[in-house]
Amino acid sequence: MSSTLFRTKKIEQSIQDTEEPEHALKKSLSALDLTVFGVGVIIGTGIFVLTGQVAKNNAGPAVSLAFVAAGVACALAALCYAEFASTVPVAGSAYTFSYASLGELPAWIIGWDLVLEFALGTAVVAVGWSGYIRSLMDNWGWHLPAYLSGRDGATGFGFDILAAALVLVLTAILVVGMKLSARITSLVVAIKVTVVLIVIVAGAFFVNGRNYQPFVPKAQAVEAGGNLKAPLIQLLFGWAPSNFGVMGIFTAASVVFFAFIGFDIVATAAEETRNPQRDMPRGILGSLLICTVLYVAVSIVVTGMQHYSRLSVDAPLADAFKSIGHPWYAGVISFGAAVGLTTVCMILLLGQTRVFFAMSRDGLLPRFFSRVHPRFRTPHRPTILLGVVIAIVAGFTSLAELAELVNIGTLFAFVVVALSVIILRRTRPDLHRAFRTPWVPVVPILSVCASLWLMLNLPAETWVRFAVWMVIGFFVYFLYGRSHSRLGRREAAEAAQAAPPPRGGTA
């Protein structure tokens, strides 16, 4: 049984499966498209919200160093993703990579994890987008009824019509085609990056050097306790992270890391890239580099405009301009945040549908979902199914605490991909690798350590929820996936052909 659970799918077979006419995706993306997708999904609520939170509570003006530390941790994972995505240009990202190196059961686990990660991420971002739009509508004198804005405080019931509508519109765009998605993303990303550059350039004129003092505030220990919401590292080892000081920078890095989540989704589009061997590494690493530079610049400017102790937690960039008497900039920033979240939502939905599509093509989920649209060459069935489900979830649920599941799922995927690079280097040294992760196994091991460290800084209750979802995944695999696996059936057919005929029978 263990041999079937850890059977690996040959990379050549994975690539061959992508050439089947009814399961083949259209190749239309360039390196620029991939970079735009990466920037589009990375720059979201993180840069507009987390900067103030971690500066005020963890690192002070040294939040810029926290962004650098988080960027380095992501870069280690990105180097591993770049090698795999260029070597195995197949939809599914970490799911496909682990199927080729760790085996079927680990691949199922990571695929199941990614489905949850992207689904919750899409719903959470849609709800956040709805909040920004309602805020802008209120400024213009338009007010939605409470029962169409989420949970109604009076009745306890409500439906977030804006969040659901956004998901459904983006679902339709993804069904029509990747190139249309890329064009819309390019336009929105241009608006979003312009807003970020306005913050940097305009804010630089209002920087006061005294606000940087002290750059690294004096450390303040956090009281240890047994609260389940405490970081897991605190419950396991009795050690509580520090606020401020040098350790406060690393504590802040574990928070702002989540502002970088998204570059891994670029890898899910490998199968739809015209030249994945060249363009996937450029898209993954290029988008991460651009966003890291923007994050560091914004954090330096904002903490220079307003003392870190007075920064707003909800809207630090907009409120920093309000504090110096420039509310017009605050309005532009709010508009940019609202527009920018549309691309985050769309690319998260894109990533989920591609993982779901890859798993169904392998038979681990119903094959019905692996047929592409005859005209648009997109996986329309899983896109429509997941879009409708997520729209309902986004409409009825705030998902404030469940959003942390997105973070632990991403970090878990980082660990798996880094380990897969090491394993595949040993098991398939003959493979042509257009991009090679440098200093293997040092870089993958450092990536694993960095991801595990950040996972330990997540609340213990997040681990509990994650474990429950994984247990459900095990049940689904053993009740359906294992018996319907195409790889398993292919191996069974080959074994039957190789077996000698029974004695006394006819050959």
C-alpha cells in the first residue's frame, strides 16, 4: 500500500498529458504577462494596511528592515519555484512539483491545501474590496442597505452583494481567456503601481528626520501565556516574541511576510506560458523584486511622514497624508487600494482553478472538470464551479480569522517545493533545467527553515483549523482519489500486460 501512496508521476508523462487536445490549455502568456500577474497579486492590502500595524506594534521605523527580511525568505522559496516551473511547465504549481518528486499522497495533500488557500484568499480579498467600495460610495453619498453589505447588526443576517458580484464577474473573465485576464490585470496593475509611486514621490517631500528616532525602538517583551491564539512557538517552548528591538524586526517579518503572498501563483500559469523555460523564472523573480523594492520604499516614506507611534492601523498610508493636511492624496490611495484588490482576487481565483484542473486531469478529482472549453481553451467547468461557491462564501462570511489559513497554506507549500527540489536533483539529475536553484541543497534548506519559523509564529488555533482541513482531505483521497488515480490505473494496466498468462490458458 505504501508503494501506491508514494508513487511518483514521471515529468515526461506530466508534460505529455498537457498535449491531449481536450485537456490542453492555450499558451498565450509572456514574461511581461507573468510579471504583471505577480505584481498584481502581491501588491494588495499588505502594502496599504500592514505597514502601519507592524511599525506601531513590532518594529517602529525599522519596519523597512522587516520587509527586507520577509523578502529574503520569499526569495529563497522563489528560487526553488523558478527551477520547478521552468523544468515542469505544467499547471498545478506545488501540487505538480510534489507529484513528480514526493509521490501521490503528498501531492494530494499539497493540492488540497492549495485549494483551501486560494479559495479563502479569494473570498477574503473580495470582502476587503467590498469594504473599500462601500467606503468610497459613502463619501459620494450612496449607501447600500445593511442586509446587502454583509452581516446586518439588527437581524444578524446579510449578504455582501458587492463581494459576490466581484467574484462572479472575474469568473466570467477567466472563462473567456487568459489573454483578456492579462490585459485587464495590466491596466489595473498600472493604476495600482502609479498610486504606490505617488505615495513614495509625494510623501518624500513631507519626510521629517525626527520621526526616524529611534529607528529601532527599545525591545519590549511580550507576556507569555497559554492562550490558544498565541503563536505556536510560544505554546511549545514558552518563549514569547519581542516587540521592537532586533527580535521585534523578525517578529514583524513574520507578519509582513503575508504581504508577499502571491508570487507562487505565477507558477500555476506555467502551462499557459509560451516559453516557460525562459519566462517563468523571469516572471517569478521579477515580480518579487519589484514588490520588495516598492514595499521598502513605502515603509521608509510613511514612517518618515508620521511618527510610528501615531500611525493608523487600518489605513496608514491614507491617514499619514491626512495628518499633514493633504486629504486629496488619501482619497487617491483609497481608490488605488480598491482598484488594486480586483487583480489580487482574480489571480487567486486563477491559481485555484488551475490546481483543481491539474488534480482532476490526474483523476484525483472527477475528470469531468479537466475538459477545457472548445473555443476559449480554458478550464471553464472548475472555474464556474469554484467561482459560484466562492461568491456565496464571500457573500455570507467575513472570514476574518479564517484568513490566517491562507498564510499557513502558503508556507506549507513553500516547504514542500523546497524539499522537492532537493529530491528531484538526486532522483532525476538527467533532467534539462533551464533555470537551476543556486547552492543546492543550502538554499532549499534555508527556505524550509525560514518557512517553518514563520509558521511557528502563527496562532495555534490556525494550526488546529489547518489540521482539520487536512484530515478531511485524507478522507476524500482514500474514498475517491486513490481508486480513480490515472497513474494508478496506468500502472495496473502495465502490470497486467507484463504478467505471464495463466497455466493451461491461451497466450
